[in-house]
Amino acid sequence: MLRYVAGRLSWVLVILLAVCVFTYVIFFQLSPDPAVMICGKTCTPERIDTIRTSLGLDRPFLQQLGDFLRGIVAGRDYGSGANLVHCPAPCLGYSFQSGQSVWEMVLERLPVSVTVAVGAAVLWLLGGVTIGLLSGVKEGTWWDRSTMALALGGSSIPPYVLALALQYLLVVKWQVLPFPAAIPFGDDPVAWFQSYLMPWIVLAIGYACLYARMTRANVIDTLAENFMRTARAKGLGPVLILRRHALRPALTPIVTIFGMDFAGLLGGALITETVFGLNGVGKMASDAIAKNDQPVIMAVTLLAAFFVVIGNVVVDLLYTALDPRVRTTAS
Amino acid sequence: MATTTLHEAQPSLPSPPTGAAPPGGTARRVLRELRRDIGAVLSTAFLVLIVLMALFAPLIGTLAGHGPDTFDSAAVDKDLGGLPKGSLGGISGDHWLGVEPQNGRDILVRIAYGARISMLIAVSATLLTTVIGVVLGLLAGFYGRWVDQVISRLMDFLMAFPALIFMIAVLSALPAGNRPVLLVIVLSVFGWPYLARVVRGQTLTLTGREFVEAARASGAGSRALIFAEILPNLRSTIIVMTTLAVPGYIGTEAGLSFLGVGVTPPTASWGQMIANSVSWYQVDPMYFVIPGAFLFGTVLALTVVGDRLRHALDAGEAS
Amino acid sequence: MRRAVLSCAALCTAIPLTLTACSGGGPAASGQAKPTADPATGGTVHFLEKPDFSHLDPARGFDGGVNNFYRLIYRTLTTREAAGPHSDGTKIVGDLATDTGRASENNKTWTFTLKKGLFFQNGAPITSQDVKFGVERAWDPDAGIGSPYAKQVIAAPADYKGPYQSGDLDTIETPDERTIVFHLKKSYPQFSSVVAQPNFTPFPKGTGAKAAFDTKPIASGPYEVANYRRGSSLELVRNKHWKRSTDTVRAARPDSFVWTFGLDAATIDERLIAGQGKDINAVGPKVQPATIARLQTPQLKQRTLAGVTGCTTYMSLNTTKGPLRDVRVRQAIEYAVNKQTTVDALGGSALATAATSIEPPSIPGRDATDVYPSKDGTGDPEAARKLLAEAGQSKGFTLTVDARANATEQAVAVAVQQGLKRVGIKVKINTIDTSTFYEVIGTPSQQHDAALTGWCPDWPGGTTFLPPLFDGRLISDKGNSVLSMLDDKKIQKRIDEIAAMEDETAQNEAYGKLDAEIMKRAPIVPLNYSKTVLVVGTNIAGAHTSISYSGGIDLVGIGLADPKK
């Protein structure tokens, strides 16, 4: 087991390194000269050279990449002489736009994205899985048909449409919620809950619809299997069967997908954060993309990849625990 | 496949049909089953309508008397920020589905031309992902060993990317060029591993089955094994995942256009129309409702067809 | 040399010039004060904004929005009057200095005397050396990226690199604590306007290295930064060392200001209209075009403010490219464009007016004559076709137009495309990422046939409008502002003659005439003059738009009607 975990973790490092190199190559080679962009409106060729030197852009590409990677592990220095700035590890560089440390920016924004992701995940797991379980057990009834029709429709609504419609109804028309704002929990727990509720709902609905459909399909499959027929033959009622025998096999695949989805969201819910003006990692990403702020784009990509890869490992480990059929030697 | 890139972040995949359908002879039965399903029939009818609209977009333009980019300043009110004159977003005998605010372009004609772009992008991306996904999935599953290692690691790598963030970043960094082509390429690069993973899994199972073993024993070469024995058995998986991929890509194209990195003006696409209409949703709801309804309807119809198809194929296998 | 940002990201948060055209039509809603009423003292004014300010360091930032903000925390030698019921907010008055300066030697040496009782936020007195140090920062290669005028006008050794690298600048003298003397490169009658630029802010000697002021500015104005989370929020509180008696410009009524950044544009409008909770004390940027139609009720009209940006939106025509080398082809384009559709693209008559001349109406001495007249500016395709035929281009050609990648700019580009289509000119829109747009069009080797952009003067008058755009001697390989590449000796000679004039009024009128002269050569197509419409919370008072800050509300006068709400 220990060897398995160690193997998986070293694979994580390889993937992250690959993502790093690939992203670096794409952005630092394809997009326009960052020195020119930092230089601003009243720019001179001399100033461009100064900036290139202080960012290390005048050095060969591989050396730059090496500096970047070393910065993440051990920190690095920018500039020289009086203008020397030390960037401690993990150093992701400084924003071209604001000059802030990218690592500090990420730390400041991450709590918002985590709040959005966790709240939405709770909602969609509770909602989606419950509806899916009920529909699976009551396959073919009016409940099943209507919830599945709703789920099909729900997963077809673009999230930004949903966000604006909800904002209009809940905030402007009925005035039951305030406009979303990134209020810290410590400031005012009630206002915190109220202002995050709508982003949670918007984000959760799409996933809940998918999860309801997947759970239902899994429940139906499981109930059709042989050991279920045996259980039923023993005279167990549907609810009892579900609880005692069907729940675990029906939900195991959900765990896999949930791990991936949730990990993906930790890297920022781009559309939801943008529409609601929540200053999370996703909003930071879309702002950075609009301004071509490469260090920030790099950081967000790496962060999101990190969460996805880690999520993958956690899912695999959970899977082995949940499903005894999967042996750690496999894969 | 990329069904949920419509939503945020990483797509999770709809569960593929379990196992493989028996080869041949089922097409007629599946069709019969679908014809009995009112949802599937309605959805198909709607899709046919959209495809016809896309194909005959210039004809619609001629009939309506407007080009997709023709301004009609008389149809909007300058003093109200360019709000369409008349009720329901300027619906009139001249403009059957109303006009766009600020410039008075005809919405029906733009919807028809937009269907071309949206469908073109979604269908091309689906075709490309299907080809790449099936080929690489088959190779990995059939040959195993180092081939499998290489392909699987490549899939791990691509699936680790935050697809949406990366797509936006790449699209905004690249020169504008031919946006639809770029969109198709970017969508495909990040989309194929989701299909390939499923195909690989099924191929692994199939390769061990008796009928493949038997064929191998009777001297069939690798090529014959793949094309004659394994591929036909993957048919239902491929059909279903493909149907479900198209709405995913339509939604993603719309999302990317919403974030400003989709097709460039004046080209009409549904996503772009919705993106522009968002701020008008209170004063001119129809501008938002009409393209929104077309997008929603198409995505829903494709999902229903995909879903029912899977159901019919699964049922066929069970019988 | 402020470039107009059509879509007004940072710029329109609040920028200056005149018209305090408050459209307070309809009956006054019960008990609701007009936003132009006098504010009471106290309370907190909230701002709902899209992007954050560019820089809090006044040597670095230079756009209408941030220039307006600077006046709350910084003071300069002179500044503009506050916009108000009886003032358009453009007149230059003394701020740190007792007056607008005394010139000698044919406007080449300028002397200013500081008022008594001036202090930084830490209680240290503000001396002439602090002013000198602040100005010197304009030469620092890192910090001096804001207003270019100090470097352009004040004499300095060619290798001077600001106080951190090169030390003192000898051409600025400080004979005593309260006197400062500037030696200029040449006569400059408008130097009183130059010292109102943000980079004439004083700072204690030796401070502000490594962009320190971008996060922790040292205030000389009535407020200081209490809390700044970049991209999220900014809070100002009173600077207790600022003395009201030394300041005739800043009313400084509220006790604090709070900015919230990163909000969605549609949501901001929604919040201001809904006016729930603290939003009654809030102000936002220019409204979205879609919001205009919602502002027609008496209650909302009551709290709507209108202003003009003082900027001209234009399309430059590169006079060195293909068919555009022929002046008749350029003139045909002048006739073919439908300026009204470009107005619609910006949001209709409330947010823009079709242009006739290069200079907008807010420029003194401007001549409104349209050299290429047409009904309401909708264009004259007939005249255009005739000119194209004369030039042998009746079959039309393809014109590549550079435009920024955002919805508003693209809408303007499509409007131009439709206009030119009428005479057979096919427009290819070349979309350029917003962050690199100026870099590309300012590099003649990368610029295409035409570019959609805009221009705002740095102070009202032809001096900062026509020469930077049409003096062919300024054409450079990078950072070029003469986008038309027009190198016309007659115009250059006239520019020199006007610059030498002593009397500012005569100078401005001469620029007005030069405008029409330039237009005969058709180097640019003036499309429209942009305007702003703002909705403010019901409790906002003292709100007057100012052309000096791109039509935004002049922040030095704003406050609350009832601070207890």
C-alpha cells in the first residue's frame, strides 16, 4: 500500500512538472513581449531593456524555465543592486499588472473559491444524490419521470443564464437575498451565508442534475444484479435493500466523479465568480487573461492542475477503500 | 465527454453504456424503439429544424429581406440606449423575431447564421475527438504494454489541465486568425481523452473475450481483429458518447463566446448573441430569451436523443 | 496625452471637464434630495467599480479615473477648481501654491510659493524640497510612466534618471522652504496646467522606492489610505494633519470612502437602481447602454447625472498605405462612414454625439464646421462614390481596421464596416487584444490601414489635442501617436506659429481653424464625442460631473445628504 501511494505521488510530481513546462512554453513563447506590456504608455526602448534584464527575459529560454521552476522550490531573486527583490519559495513571480507577489494573490483569493466550491458541493451532493436514489428506487413512476425530465433540462441551462435569472428574481424582485459579495465568515456569519447562497445554487444546479442522473442509473444497475435478486427473495423491502446492499456499490462510481469535479472547482469557478463579482481564483484568472498577465495565468493553471491531480490520487485511494474488488496492485 | 464544460472547470462524463452491444441487426429495432418515444421524436424534429435553418440561412435572409449583418437604425430608439422600438424586442412583420438593440440587426437571420457556426464548431469538434479518441483508445487497449503506457500518460496529462481556464488563455494569447478553426482544435485537444479512456477500457475487456480469442486462433491479423471484431462492438458506446458530446461543445462554444474569446464579430454565433444580450435582460428580455431558447432547445434535444439512444441500446443488450 | 478608452474601463470611473448637465426632470420624489444638493459632513461614500485603479503612485498612474481619485489623497502645486453648480471644474487655481505661479523670462522660468500650514499624513511639514523630490520621480525609469509633461517641459540633463539613481535635479531650485523655481526647456505659457498634473505631488525625500506608494501612499490631501486589498477593496479615512483653511478646492465632506472592485458591470447598475441597504450611499461608473432605457422614471431621472468625457472617438487613416495615399480616397471614407451608427454602438444619443470636427465641443476656441457634411452625420454615399470614381477606385478595395477585443469597440468596428460597405469598401476587422492594442498601433511597422481609438486632452485647449496627433515630426518607430503618419510641412509650420502665441484665447481659436485645415487632408475620421450617464444612490449629494475627469463625478465635492443613513 505504502509503495502504491509513493508511486502515485511521484506520478503527481511528473504530471505537475509537465503541466508547468507546457504552460510555460505556450504563454512565454506565443504571447507578446511581457516587457513591452509592463512598460506602459510612455515607453522607451531603454526602459524595455531594463525590464527585460530585471525579469531575466534576456536569458535563453531553458534558463528562464529553470529559474521559474527553481523559484517554486527554493525561491529566487529579481533585479540586482539597489533594486534587488527576494521572492521566497514557493515563488510564482510577480504580477505584470500590479507588481504583487502572485503567491500572495493566490493565498488571498483562494478562500473565496474554496467557499464557493465547498458550499456548492454540499448542495449538489445532497440534492443530486438524494433525487437520484429516490428516482432509481421508484424507476418508472411519475416522480422518476418528472425529476429526470427536470434534470435533463437543468443540465442544459448555461450557468450564466441561470445566474442572471436567479439574481433578478431573488435579489431584485423578491428581495430575499442580498447581492453576492465576498464577505468573510468571521465578519458576519449570516451575511456570509446569504451572500454566498446564490453562487452555491447556480454552481450546484448543473452538477446536481448530472449527479441525479448518474446516481439513478447506478441504482438501477445495482438493483438488477444477481445478489440483489437474492436479497429481494429473502423478503427485504426496497428501502432496506437499498440501505444494506445497494448503497455502497451504487455510490462508489459517484465518489470518483465527485472527487474530480470538486478538485476542478477548487481552481476557481470562472463563470460563476465573474458573473457575481466574487474575487476568487476564477475571477483572478479571467482578469489576468484579459490583461495578459502571464505569471498569474501560470499560477492559476498550475494551481488548478495541482488540485485535479491530487483529487485523482485521493479518489483512487478512496476507491480502494470503498470497493474491495479493486486491488492496489492493479493500475 | 465534455458535457459539463458547459458548467465550470473539469468535465465529468456521463456513464457510458455498460458492456458492448451485440454486433449487427439492432439498428432497425433501435429505430423502432426511438420512434415510439415521444421525447425522442420531438427532439429529432427540433434538430432537423435547426439543421434546415443552418443549411438554408441565406434563403431565410432573402425571405426576411435582411442580411445577417445589415443594420436597421430605424428599428431602434437612439434616445433609449438603442432599445428596439415596439413591444417584444421589436417583433414585427418586418422582423419576425425582433431586432438586436443598438444596431437593429434581424434576430431570426442571425439565429439561422449562428446555427451554422455553432453546429459547425460542435460537429467538427465531435468528429475530431471521436476519431482521435477511438483510434488512440483502441491502440492503447489492444496493444497494451508501452503503447498503453504512453497513451494513458498523455491522457492523464491532458486531463490534469484546467480545461476552461486553459482554453480561454490559449485563445486570447493566439492571434485572432480563424477563430472557428482554433476553437475546434482547442476543444478537440482537451476533449478526446474522455472518449479514449472509455474506449480503452472496453477494448481491454473485449480483447479477452472468447470471440476475439477464437478469431486470433484462426489466424486473423491485428488489423482484422481491430476492424472486424472489436470496432463493431464499440459502436453503441461511440454513438452515445458522440451524441452527448455535441451539446457539450455547443455549450462550451457559447461559454467561451460569453467570456469574449469565441468567434469574432460580426460573425453571429448563439453564444455570442447570448453574451451580448445578458445586460439587456430586463429592458429587452426577448433578445435574451430567443437565442437562449434555441441554445437550450438544441442542447436539450441532443441530450434527450443521446440518452434515449443509450437506453434503447442497453435494452437491446439486456434482451 | 491621455488616450481615450472608448469602453471606459478605468477612465470612466470618474474624469474631468465641464457640463454638469444634471437631468433632474420630473417632480421631485418626496423627501429625496437632488444629487447636486449641498452635502452634509460625515458618513461614508461607497463606490462600486469594475477594475481597480491602475496605480496609487501618482508618478505611475495617469488616466481620468485615477487622476480624480488622486485629489482625495494628494495635493499638487496647482489644481482645477471643484466642479459645482457655478463651475465647470476646469479653471486652474493654486493648491499647495498660493497662486498659479509667476512666470518670467518669456515664460521660461516659473516660481511658486507654498502656503503655510501644509503637512503630510505623518505630521511632517510639506516643504519645497518635498515638491521637488516628487517631481524628480518623473524621470525615474521605473516610476515615471505617468504624465509625460514634466519630462517634456522642464529642462534636465539627458542622462538624468530620477532621484533614486541620479540624485538632485539642478534645474528645479528651492531657495527656501516655501519657494520652488522651475527652469523650462523653452517658453511654455500653460505651465500652470502642467504643475496640476498628478506627478507634481510632494513626497518626503527618499521615500517611494520599489513602487512603495502603490500600496502605501503618503497622503498630503484630506484623506489617507486606511486599508487596501488590491483588486478587492480600498478604504480612505480622514488625514488629520490636513487643514481645511489651506484648501479652497476640496470640500471633503464624508469621513471616509470605500471602494469595492471587481464587480460585474450589469450587477453594478442593478444595485444602484435597486438601492438596497448601503447602496443608497453608493456611486458607480458610467451605466451600460441597456440601463439607459430603465432610467426614464421620474424617481430615477432625479438621481441620474449626465456629463461629457471631453474625448473624441476616431478612426485613423494611415496615409502611407495603399489606396489611402490618395487624399480623395480618404475623403470618400469621410463621406461613407455613418457616424450615427457608431453613436448607437456606444449606447445612443445619451452616451455619444456624432462628431463634426476633431476637437470636441468642450475645447475652447473650437470650430464646429464639418468639412464633410451630411444629414445628421449619417454619411453621404453619393459624394463618396464620386470621389472614389475620381480616384479610380470605384470597384472598391479592402480596408483592414485595427480594433480592440471588447464588445463596445467591436460594435463600433462593425458600424464602420457597414457604413463603408455602402460604397464598396470591404472592411476587415483586425481584432487585437486590449492589453497590446496601443503597443501594436503605436508601432508603424505593425499598424494596418486604419485603427479605431480615441483621444482626450490633458487640459481643455488645442495644445494637448492637435499637435500630438498631427505633428509629423513626432512620428516614431514605437509609441507613435501620429497614427495617420501625416507628415505635412504646412501643418507643422502652423503648429509652431500657434505654440509661440502669448495669448491663450487667440491660441485656442487658431487651433480651432487649424482643425478644419487638417480635416481637408482627411487623416482621421472623427466618429463621435462620448458622454457619460451615471446613477447615484438616493443619499448622495454634492455630485457634479467634471470634464477634467472624463465626465466622472468630481470626488472632492461629493458627500451624503444625510450621514446617519
